[in-house]
Amino acid sequence: MEDVMSPVDVLWANPVTIRLTNGLERSFSSISDALDFLESEWPSRRGAYHDAAVVTCRNALKKMTPPTVAREYFSAACLEAGFGPKTGTRVGHAATGSFHAKAHSSHP
């Protein structure tokens, strides 16, 4: 029986694919995948974008933040941690700093 209190996962239109520091590539196609990585597999050094990504992913699962905002912050957190985008991957606005201070906003 499914827990009715669990938030429904949200898929991104375009997955976020990153290159880990060991050279392996990881692809994240949903907010739950990204949040699990942020909370369970992240290196010990965490920065401001990591914290913002956790908040926006949680809020996006609760439909309080647009999924695109969560995706942008997840991408920025990955760059901040030294996980480069897969070659040819477009870097979002948050990764370049233009989404500053919108982590708690419910508007894009």
C-alpha cells in the first residue's frame, strides 16, 4: 500500500548529467533522484548552493517551488562541488549566479 503522505516525484524535461570528480558521469531525471544524491551521496564539503538545492527540491516535491528552479539549484550545487556538467550540457541560470536569493521563492 502506497503512503498517501509521500510527495509525488517530478520528472525534469531534460535530465541533469554531471561528471563526478572521479570521471564517472551521473544523470538525474527527477527531483527525488537529485534530492537523494544531495542528502545521501554528497561530499562532506557543502556550500550555499547545496543548501538551496535541498530546500528547492523539497519544496518542488510539495509543489511550492517550480521544478525548473529546483533543477537550476541542483545544477549550481553540482558545479559548486566541482562536478562539471557533461560535455555539451547547457548550464542554467543558478549556476551562473543569476537566481541568487530565490531558493525560498515559489516563483521562477
